[in-house]
Amino acid sequence: MYAVLDIETTGGKYNEEGVTEIAVYKFDGHKVVDQFISLVNPEQPIQPFVVNLTGINNEMLRNAPKFYEVAKRIVEITTDCILVAHNAKFDYRILRTEFRRLGFEYERKSLCTVELSKKLIPGLPSYSLGKLVRSLGIPLSDRHRASGDAQATVKLFKMLLAKDVEKDILKDHVRLEPKRNLDTKLVYLLEELPATTGVYYLHNEEGEIIYIGKSKNIRKRVNQHFTNDHHKAKEMQKEVSSVSYESCGNELIALLKENQEIKQNKPKYNKALKKNIFSHALYHSTDENGYINLQIGRANGRENITTFTNLRQAKTLLSNWVEEYQLCERLSGLEKGSGNCFKYSIKNCWGACIDEEAATEYNQRARDLISKYSYESQNMMIIGRGRDVDEKSVLLIEDGEFKGMGYFNLNHQVNNIDIVKSIITPMKNDRDTQHIIQNYLRKNHRFKIVHFSEAEK
């Protein structure tokens, strides 16, 4: 559990500042589960430049509670939490100073979103909260007020958790979680899991990830792991100490994250992905008469239009596409022999097989098929459902290469490619990734494809 906070102060000499406002959002890594927001009477004047910056003046705080009156609530909402703040050293120092004045030693683990941002989103011109969230498309209202800044920090931290592909933040968090005995473990683990689409992580007592999986229903799938009596499952059950998860919003994002993070983290109980997850591919060439020919063949690293899980899927899909685009089965490798194809005899082929249809006309339809099912040299965004109702997911394809995925708020337009590049989590563009995207898009039409030109880049 995390306590994302922001504090406004009076300004003044180091360690003599007083708190004027505090906002704490208790965050479980997915949603805010509790919050505390309050003005605070610092019992000392506010520096004029701070009044101009925050809009908080001495008169506003005259009847506000003093720090000792809100201290108990701050302790309660941050107990067993990691403190998260933008420039956490400042906020943590201020809190500890105020508690010391009360004779209480306040200690918590802390995380700084400035440091995390520099590590996970390098190369940005500024890491101040205002400029950083603006560059990432994160909405920010009430700048320099505790609640507005803390809400923006929650959204920023949620993005940083998604960008942390090595799961260092997650593993450190799991190490701090209280350990439970084996008898009650399953009950506790399952009640904390959602029935949503995402990726889940099984951890041992040291917090290390020993298994990564994806599911449309995380709770149901993890329950299956614990009720499975297979030898491997039983061995894993003995080692599991906790389960964490990441909601993805849709299955395509979950598939891509699972593929990448298994390769990245190499969990003990995941099968090593040594082989490609597809076996066949669709290729094209031009024959001596100038017609584009299509061929299904073994996937061997050559440039292809798209890939298939197996030969049966390849033949079924190609047959459907040939009919959809009114192509010739002979030129598409679905029928052998010479002369006209069978479909020409029943007037379902326009005669490309016997040079009756002009190659230019036939090839245009063949190129339409190739363009739709291949993203070679294409620049596009694939937009789908996000994790929340006010959010969308986005995958970025640039010059035919998958660059990564991320999320954006519906109030923010992703028409600036530089913003898209900053919000996405970079991911490896390998043949498995290409297959997952193409294979999924062939079966699902709920995604919006937005093409952008070289000029827009």
C-alpha cells in the first residue's frame, strides 16, 4: 500500500517551516482507497512569496486545525504504507520535523517520483511536477495546492508503475507486506484480487517473482493455480507468499505485457519462451506476368505480411481473405495446377490466373489486403479500452516497428506524437510481439486505428 502525499508550507528557514496544507491519498497500486485533505494552522506567518504561489494566506488558516489535531489521522492513513511524493525528501522531512515537535518519531519508507521519473522516463527537459505531467498528458488542477498536486502525483505514480518493466518498485513493496501463514494464505490472496483483465505476479517470501500470467479474470485464474493438483502447481503453491497484479484494460495489452515480462524477469515457474509463438507466415512475390502472388510458408525470419499460430489457421484465414478481396486461389497458393482456377469456371474469379484480368487491377486488391494485415513501414496508433472509464490505452507503431504501450485520459487528445512517445512504456519489437498484435487485431474489431504521416512525426 502507498500513501501519495503533498504538503504546502509557510516557507522560511530550513527546518523552521510549518505545514499549511496536507493531502494524502492511500493508493493500492490501482485505485485510491482512502484520503485525507486538510488546511493546517502553522501558528506562524506565511512568507509573502508562498502566498502568491499557493493562494493560501494567514486569514484562511485562522480557524484551521493545528498540526497536533491532524497528526493522529496522518499516522493512521500512512501506517504500513510507503510514502510517495514528488521530491519526497522535502515532504518526508517536513512531516518528521512536525512530529518531532510533538515528541513522536515518525518513520516510513519513501519513494520519490522525481527520481523514478528520471530513471523510467529519461531525457525530458524538466522534471518539475507541472511541466512533467503536462508533457505526459496528465491533467493537473489546483497547481501548488496539496490536493491538486497529490492527485497528479497519484496518476504519475500509476504511470511509473506500468513503465517499471523490471518490477523493482513492485518487488520492494511486496517485501514489506506482512507475511501470512499457509493455512490462511489462499483466502487472503484471493480476496485482494479483482475479476478483471490483466497480468498477475506470484511472489516468494523474498518478493521475487516466481510466475507471471495473464487472464481475463485474474481472481479466477489464480484460484485455479491454488486448486491445481499437478506436481508443478503443488511445488509453486508451497513457494507463493503473495500475489500482485496489474490491470490492463484489455486482453491485447495483457498479452503484450505477459510476453515481455516473462522474457525480462525469467520467472522460475514460467516456461522459457525459446520458440516463436507462431509457426507459419504469409509471403508475397510478383510472378513473370506481373501479378502479385501470395504464399503460405514456414516462418523463417524473412520479411512477411503477417504470421499465424499454425498451418490450419493460415489456410483458413487466407481463404477468407481471398474471397473478401476477390483474389485468385491459384495465385494465392490455395489451388495447384495450371490453366484457369476452379473459381474462374464458376465466375468467382476475374481471370488473373489466365492473364484475362489486368495485373494493375488485380494487384490493387492484393495490395489492399497486404496493407490491412501488415504494418510494415506504417505509422499508427492502436487505441483501445483503458483500465478506467475515463481512460484509453494506446499502442504505438512507428515505421513498422512496435514502440510500446501506455494509457491516456479521455480529456487529453493524443494528436501530438511526442506526447504519445513520452506516455508509452517502451517495449521490445520482436517477432512474437508482432504476431500477438496482428493475430489479436484479426479477431477483434474494438480497436481504433489512427494513422499519422511522416510530417506529423
